[in-house]
Amino acid sequence: MAKPPAPKLDPRGRKVKILATVGPASRSPEMLARLFKAGVDAFRVNMSHGEHADHAETIKSIRDLEKQFMRPIAILADLQGPKLRVGKFRDGQAVIRHSGHFTLDRDPTPGDETRVELPHPELFGLLEKGQRLLINDGKIRLRVISADADKIHCSAEVGGVISDRKGVNVPDAEVPIPALTEKDRRDLAFAIQQGVDWIGLSFVQRPEDLAEARKLMGGYGALCAKIEKPMAVRRLSEIIEMSDGIMVARGDLGVELEPQEVPPLQKKIVNETRLRGKPVIVATQMLESMIESPAPTRAEVSDVANAVYDGADAVMLSAETAAGDWPEEAVTIMHKIARQVERDESYLERVRLLDTPPDATTADALAHACMTVADTVSISAITVFTGSGSTARRVARERPSVPMLVLTPSMKTARRLGLLWGAHAVATKDIGSFEEMIAKGKRMALRHGFGEAGSKLIALAGVPFGTPGSTNLMHVVTVSGDELQKHGG
């Protein structure tokens, strides 16, 4: 197999996207603008914290940024999901002895060093001998000795201080509760009303969780399933099929799995999602030390770089930009890491280690052909005309050596593509003829920095124009000096 050519970079200088979480450290319009200029492509609004009024203000500020910079920006509203917690303690806290016994029961009386209430009746009768309960992000590890309808007796493999309302993880069983709480339903309705582009669904264990969210969304927005539960991994293929994108929530996965199990699982999730041609986000603790430090550790830099080498569509910053002391610096470093990786001459070869054979459709065959032509001929960009974004996703799945300039009449589609690898989306008027397509493709390529006199572009579209799912045309065009002059170059 011939070695792929050195990749050409878009005006951001990279193809992988950066998703940054908004919080107290970054919600001001001034800081949002600085983060966008530093390299953010999409913003995450965490519905676990803050009030709707604060989130509405944040969303408005991001939409104002779009007008200021004349660029579509994706917004992902991340739902909290159900939280399993213990009850309260007589003294606010207690100490569970290492190798000691501890009981979780249905008695609301404040707990002590021997027992505490577990106010989740669905867990009683579910757990079996030998299964684990992890408390306070896994700092306390209990093993079930016996369980019935009223009590769960455990031995403490790892003891320690336990306090009021600490979280409980149940890694070895499918918990029979829906992924959407009443709070999530209110937050979802709010997010849709505010016009966000993506919904992040937490606590996904089974495909049915996504079906419920889809119904509530009513066809609006895109649905991103967060893979944070071992149970979800067992039905990963079905969950990917039911979603529009996937987030690898490594922090929560790392609580319920052994640490060494997370890296290979991350690669598995990234690969399976890429095979389906859907965006995949690698998230959590990527530059964790930058919450307090202006520089990352070398291990964190390698972690981000590995996600980029794996071909992830996006990498995410959480507390680094939401509550950290150095939000702008965190984005800048992540941007620099991604640029450096993508300039590596072995980068394309590595992201293409995953074989993504095209489906037996005209659209897939043409998307694959775009990659081949870009590898063979000196091409500046692939200009994709799409209404829904599906053609852009097909092309991105191939990980071509050149960026995609995606032209769409839908602002919703343009925003949604803010999480898609290599896509530079522009909302523009629809086209009505072949000649108009060629002229607009050249004009937009020049305007957005994807070409100059003599540059070759690939145009990918469907005829008749404006018909969804009709991708059947690929054309290679050359930008002339006259066109550059007309454009004002």
C-alpha cells in the first residue's frame, strides 16, 4: 500500500476539533471570544451545574460569537443523568474499616461506621454475592457478601472516610433505572428550546435509553451517547447505531473499570464509532493539571496526542476551561498538540490503520474516491455540498489528506458539523445548477483560505440539487487567476 501524502491543513491548522466546557472561569463573553480565537470549535454546557438562566446567557453569548466571527459554532448540552448516592450519617461522616463489614439498607436513620441508608430501592434484590459497590468515585470499594430485598451486606476491600450523599457506582450489574431523570427531562426541554446542536446523554446502559431521549427531542438536534458504564460497552454496536455521535467518558469509565482497562477500551470505542462514520469525542482529564498549572504534564500531552493519532473527531476539555485558572492556555496547548501531531508525516498512515471499506452505495464509493484522488493529485480541499451533513460524514470517515469545505443551506447542519473531523462548515444559499456549484465552490474556497490560483478542488454533490441522499457527482476543478482577481485576491 502506497504511503499517504503529507496532510494539508485547514485554516485552523488541524482537522481534529476542540470541545471546551463552559463554567464560571469561561462564561463571560470576553473569555468565550478568547477561547474561540485560541482554537475552540464547539462549547459544552454542563447541565449538572448552574441554573437555566445562566445557561441561557451562555448560549446567547456563543450565538453572538457566531455573528462576530461569522463562523457556525456547535453547542453540546450535557445532561446530568441519574446519580446513585448513599444517605446521611449521624456525624456527617464515618470511617469504614479496611476488611471490615458494612451494610447498605433501606432504613432512613442516619448511618454510622457499620451501616447507612441506600435510598435506591431498585438496587435491592438486584445485586448478587461477589459484585462490587464503589463509593466516592471508587475511593471506597465494597464487595457484596449477601443481598436481599432490604439489606446489602458487604466486606470493605478498601475502606476509608465516607460522608453524606457520596456517589455510588454499580459496575457489575445493569441498573434498572432510566437514563433520564425528571431534572434531565426539564434540562432537555430547555436545551431544545434554546436551540443547542447536540444533546449529551449520560448513564447510557442500553439502546433503549437513547430511544427515550430521541422521542423527547422530537427530531431536533443530534444525540451524543456518553460511554461511561461497563454495561454500555456490552451493547456498544447497538448504542452507536442509535446515536449521532459518541463520547468516551473516561473519568467515569475509570471508576467502574480497572485503570489499565480504559486505554484499550478507548481505542475500541473510537474505532467502532469511526467505522460507522459518526463523530467520536475523547473526554475527561485530558489536561487535568492545567486546572491549577499554566503548563500540562508530559503524560497529558501524550494522552491528547494519542487520541489525535487514533483518529478521534474531537478532544474535550472539562474543568480545565470550566473552572480552571488557565482556560485560554489549556485551549492553546491542546490546539498546538493537535497541530503538531497532524503535521507528523506518519499521522495519516496511523489514522488509516483502521480499514473503513465503503458501503455498497454510490455516495460511499464517491467519498472513498475523494480520498484516493486527494492522495494521487495535488488537491487543496474537498468541497462538499450537503443538506443534512451525511455526505460530509462519509468523506470524513475516510480521513482524507486534505480538509473538507462543507457548504450547506442549513445553519443547523453547519453548527452540528463543528464536531466532525476535518470539516470546515459554511452556511450558504443552496445551489440550483452544475455551473453554480462549480462557481460557488471556487469562490468559497478562496474566501475561506482553501485555495489560490492554480489550486485544484474536488466538488462532491448530488444531482438533482437539493434532494437529500442523492450524492452522485464528483468533479475536479482548477481555480484560475481570473477567479482569484474577481474574489479580490
